[in-house]
Amino acid sequence: MTLQAGLCTALTSSALDKLRAHGVKTATDFIVKDIEVLSQETLIPYKDLCSIQRVLLAEHSAYPTLASCLYEKAIASLMILSTGCQSLDDLLDGGLYTGELTELAGDSVSGKTKICLWCAAMTVLVGDHSVVYIDSSSSFSAGYLKGIMSKNIGPGQSLSDDLIRSKLQKVKYTQVFDIYDLFAALDAIMTDLNQQTPVKYPDLKLLIVDSLASLIYPIMGGNISFCQGLICQLGLKLKQLATHYSLAVLVTNYLTSSFNGGKKKPALGKAWSHVPHMRVILQKPVGGLGPSREAVLVKSNRQTPKSALFSLDKDEPYEPG
């Protein structure tokens, strides 16, 4: 944070000019300085510098929080969002949990985008919450989203044009072309949610990023340390959105093969592997044809590893013939 005059009574324009002349421009610059030495260098009274220091520490220090308070807050804000497919909901112990990041990994045409659209449709249709859909592969389909809503409309309800419009308006679509576009989109979401009354994203509960790997791959041929740093920063930002704002975060990823021909693994390497709370791998079942898919839960903090069968052509669980 840049120091500004008026932050406290002691931080006048004159004092600010003296601090800047000695290279003290931010709160961090000030806090790391020895107050006595700084007073001698700038000729600002020692008591004034102590007053400024107290204000800065009060504004920017991290204070301990009781675990019981965090638990009560988590329980009060917890929500489970349906995926629109009963077998997937059972696999995920009820659905997508707010405060968690869930990853869907699979090859092309494994059903990742369809499941994302199922989740978006069910969140706005059943829970009447808002969804942010960040698309990097131009695979979003408003027509398919409308079709899902038509199949899942409640008994006794009709899907009028006004209802369709009101539901679709709750899905905020953003297209990104590189990792920096994604960071900008996430920062915009945080800025809006930090307001007392969010304007652009009211009642937001689901954030979808489809897909991550297509944004990371273009920069992986450069500096490895820089690339891993971006991946870690992205994981941290997505987890912050999930925990601080009680959002369910759903991301998609590719599967990659190792050089020795071993089992396929989700892309982005070890820097990303620890980030998701839940990881589901989508694949065709052995001998499976057509729309049948197998979802394998490989990482979870609640469930043991298991699998479920479903069909991409319908929202009910797929029962093998």
C-alpha cells in the first residue's frame, strides 16, 4: 500500500514528502525501517513516527482467529450445489461444496464442459444463485444451457421466455485468451465481492474455469520457475475465492502421458497437484461405447477413492446395459 497524506494526523503532506525523499513510499517500506534512525534521517519527530507506525500495524497486521469461529463461519456459509447428475452427486458426497476447489480432468470429449454446463444450469435453476463461467476454449453453449434447464424445470412450472432470460442472466460469461486475462477476471470478481453490496456478481456461489491447461501450456516452454510461480499464484487465488467468499470453484484440466508410457495424470504437474480439494478423472469405461462415461474420484478430503457411471446424453445416472 502506498503511503498517503491524511492516513493519520501525524502523516501530513510535509512528513510524506520527507519520507519519500528517503525512499519510504509504501507501508512495507515504513514498517521495516528503524524508527529512531528514520527520525534522525528525516527530522520527523520520533513520537509522530511512532503514531504512524501504530496506525499502519493496526491496518495491515494479521491477527489470530479462533478455530471455533472459523468452524462456525464455515458451517453457516456452507452450501452444496448439485451437478445435475445423481451419480456424480453421490460420488462427490452430495455435490460441489462451497469453500472447495473441484477439478475435472479428462481427455478431449470426455464430458468436462458438459458437466460444467450442468452445474451452471442447476445452480441458477434450483438455487437461484449466480454463476461466473470463465471460458478459455470457446466451448460454452447458451443453447445447451437452456436445454438443460428445460429438462430440469420443476413440476407445475413452464419455461417461459421471461424465466429463461432471468435465469440465463445469472450466468456471467467471460472469455479469456491467456493466463493474464484469467488473473484480470479473477481480480475483477474479488473487487466486486469486496463491496458491501456486490453489483456485478450478486449472490455468487459457483465459479467455473474451463479450462486451465489451455492457458498454461503456451507459457510452459519458457522459464520453468516463472511458469511454476504462475501456477502456484493461480492456485492460491482460486482457493482464496473459494474460502474467503464461500464459493464452489470448478475447474477443468487435461490428462497427460508420461515419457515411460505410464498411467495418464492430470496436467500442470506437481505445482498444481496439491491445489484441488477434490479431483475427478473422466474416462470411457472399459468396453464402453457412445455417451457412457466413468467418473473416478482420485482425491478427496471426505470420500474414499471410488467411481461412478453416467451418460452424457441425459441427466440421470447411467446404468450399464
